[in-house]
Amino acid sequence: MFKDNRFVGTLLTCILVFFLLSVTIKRFVITKDALSFFYIGVLIIALTGNLLYYNCKV
């Protein structure tokens, strides 16, 4: 179906990260705690790393 397995992995990971980001941002808006802010940063770094890995020709 897909020739590139990295595309499938990147797509699934991005969907998961976007879902987790939406939940975490909603939690941060309600609670304003530092741990939620940290989770948002970690998820953004994971999303950026995943997209960079997909764009690199490894």
C-alpha cells in the first residue's frame, strides 16, 4: 500500500502527538501548572524531531 514505511510511522506519530497536545493544552488552560507546560514542550520537540526525521534522506 505504502512504499515508504517512514511515511506511515510519521503519520501515526503526528496524529498521536497532535491528540496528546490538544489534551495537554486544554489541561494547561484549566490548571496553569508547570508540569503541563513541560509536557507541551516535550511533545513539540517530539513532533519536530519526527518531522525532521521524515524529511531527512537516511
